[in-house]
Amino acid sequence: MNAPFSPEELERYARHIVLPEIGGAGQQKLKRARVLVIGAGGLGAPVLQYLAAAGVGTLGIVDDDTVSLSNLQRQIIHDTEAVGMPKLDSAASAIRRINPTIEVELHPMRIDTANARDLVARYDMVADGSDNFDTRYAVADACAAESRPLVHAAVGRFDGSVTVLEPYATGKDGQQNPSYRDLFPEPPPAGLVPSCAEAGIIGALTGVIGTLQAVEVIKLIVGIGEPLVGRLLLYDALAARFDTIRYKRS
């Protein structure tokens, strides 16, 4: 059941509640939602911050890394004093400063094919900010098996992409929605895609793409707008250009 908003909550979420597309009912949906965020790094940082600020009731975080000085150029949920701390602890502390009403569930682990499905099943949806293909495939397959929406994003150097995956459902045309494996049938050969440490990345790019992820999560929770299902949104920071590629189930 919906617990009435406190006066503090009404003031905190006032700019949401006055939106006809969200209103009090939509804000209650956000309050009840459970969202799992994979990674507390460059993408996970803005996702977690904006979902906490939006009033998403429970945020689960998966990460097994510690904060390093080189992270701070883009992973803005952490600060200099957090260097050496587990990213989970640093992120949880930041979330509580943003919104102390949020429940934070910490998962100090790496997602793989053995544990992904059980963890995903505990949440309403997933935002994936991981940086390797093994994790991405494991998360995507688990979300498909458990019928959980997945907001997927990736970044590199000056480019980023976002899409929403609901392969267990059908679209307006009656066709089955595409899966992650329809978009990327197999991972690239090892060593072909350089890591951020090898290739570099402009820090603000992760803020752009992670914020877009957070918007898609909010849309899915509230049930508004047109999520990026079957569409891959591409951002080229150097050209200041967005493009959209449509893809279908193979």
C-alpha cells in the first residue's frame, strides 16, 4: 500500500509531483521501486545519484573495486577522501547524503553466469554500467530470463550509447522485442576493444550517458514516454551529435 508522503517528501519531490506525467501516483511508484545498478563507476555514479535524488526507494549496487585517484576524473559519486575505500561504501555514503530515505543494498561481488539470475530476480529492473562484455552478457541473459527490464549503456573515449532491453515482451507491432544478443550476437575478440585505462575517456561523457540511463529507468518505473526499446541511442561528444539506430529480433 502507498504510505502517505511526509511534508518533507512533498517538498523534496515537489518538482516531480507537479508534472502531470508523474504526479503523486508516479512518485509513489518511484518510492516502491527496487533498482539494481551494476557498477559504482563512471556510469553508475550519475545513475545512482539521480535515482536517489528522484526518490527510487531501494537501490542495489554491485561492485567489488576500491576507489583510486584515477577514478575521480569521471566517477563523481566518489571524492578524494574516499580513495582506498570500497566503492560500495563510498557510493552508499554519498547516496545517504543526497537522500537519507533511500534504502541501499550492497553486493560486494562480480556478476557472472552463476550468480546473475538470483540477484536480478530480487529487483524490478537493472541499470548496467559495467565495463566488460562477460558481465554485460551475464546481466542481459539474466534479465531476459527473469523478465526484468534492462537499461544498458556503454562509453569509450568520446562516444557513448544507451538502449533498453525487454526481450520477454512484444512491441506495439506485435513482434517480440530484441535482446542484447540480437544487438551484439557475440563479444569482440579479446584485446580488440581497449579499456578506459588504455584508450582514455573524457570524464563528462559518463555523466551524459549515465544521466540518460537514469531518465530511462525513471520512465520505465513511472510508465511514461517511449523507452529506448529496439533503439540504440548514440552520442558523439566531439561532433555534439545524437543518432538513433533501430534494431530488431533476429
